[in-house]
Amino acid sequence: MAKGTKRASPGAEDEKNPLQSVELSDEDAKKLQVVQRDLARTELVLERNAQAYLRPVYEKRRETLKSIPNFWPVALMNHSLFNFFIQHNADKTALSYLEDVWVEKDPKEHRCFTIEFHFRENQYFEDKVLKKEFKYVPPPVATDEKSDENGITDSMLEFSWERDVEPSEIKIKWKDPDNALTKVYPRKADADDDEDDMPADPGSFFNFFEHKADPSDMGLTLANEIFPEAIEYFLGNLGSDELDSDEEDSEDDNDEADEIDLEKHRSKKQKV
């Protein structure tokens, strides 16, 4: 017998595994479904209440960060997905004028939001604020629904990011339209790709605002990961280990590592 090989007990292969299959009656299945919906309903209430408590803390943080130079550019670049998409030095220079980032949650559906990037005067665009809204579009059935005592409806329990959310797009007021970053570095997709597929070349980060589609889930990453933990990203307590490990990968593995990172850092779509 080879070293390290475990000898099976006589007759072990003939023994029937009692845990291999579990029979569930229709009645028990319905009971589990009821419990699952009760859990989902309670989680929604907790998430909504959490947003109410967090907002004044975020506002206090917002005032504090005004005195810290380059807080938001550093915090953003310390997130590995965001760092991956900021490929061009011109993007980095434009982002160096970023003074504030704010995420405004939809009061009716907290899983939807508007992202605001506030800039000081710069040589790239006239806009002081760039916004992208991820608007909640309730399904038709929600029209006649009645909410419970906590304002939760059945359609909220069936929330789907792909179905119920409509991203917006804006036209940035570039000071030099011929050298607009989104024109110099356009988002490029493969010929057979859909608009929602990951682009072959994301181009400038500012395509995020000028394109409706958000195939890399950058909005979810900003709202659900970077914004809540901005101080941790700024200090390098989050994100830096992932970046360091990427740099240690061999050149032969670079393409594969980048692919994995893009999928790995897709934000959860139902997170506070």
C-alpha cells in the first residue's frame, strides 16, 4: 500500500450513506419558504434602519475629510478593481481634482442610489459635480401592492438588480471636446459583445458617467465597498494586500490574474 493511503473498512463501499439524499415533504418545503421570506423581510428592515443611522455619521465624516488632501483619490486607487480601470495618467490627473464622493440612497429602495463625484476647478471639464443614478424601476405588480407595518412589500423581497434598476448617463461638459478623455480613450467592446458585457478595453474611467451600462459593476463597488469603508481604503488597511499579491504574480499569469480579479471584485448586488 502506498504511503499515506488510507485503507477503507471492509464493506464500506457497500454501506448506504444515510445523508446522501434527503426527502422533503411539500408541507415542510412550504414551511421553509415561509421562514426564508420572513428572514428576508427582517433583513430588509434592518438594512433600511442601518442606513438611517449611518447617514449622520457619513455626513460627519464628509466634513472631516475636507481637511485631508487627496483623500478620495487615494482611497479609490487603493481598491484593486478601481485601480485596474484607471489605466491612463490623464484619468489619474483628472481624479487628483476630486474633492468629495457622496452616495445618496433612494429613500424608497435603499439598494438603489446616486453616486456624486465633486471636483474643484480643473483643465478637463466644466462640471463641478458628476452624477450617475441607479434608479429603482418597480415592477408592474408593485402598483397595487400593500406594504406591511415596516413598509416592506412582496416585490421588494423579489428585488433584482438586473430587472429593477436603470442606470443613467450624462454628457460631461469637456473644455476641449476634441481631447475629451472619453473620446481619446473610448470604451471598446468586441464585435459580438452585448452592451452589458465586460468591455475588451474599458478606456477612460469617465466612460462610467457617459455610458448607461455599467458592465464592471463599478457603481456597486463604489456604493457598497469603497464608500462605506473609505477611511480603511485610504489608510491602506483594505485593498493593499490584493494589489501586492497581484504584483507578485509571474508575467505569464498576468492575463489570468486580471480576469480573476474582475470577477472576484464584483460587488454583491443586495448589500447595505
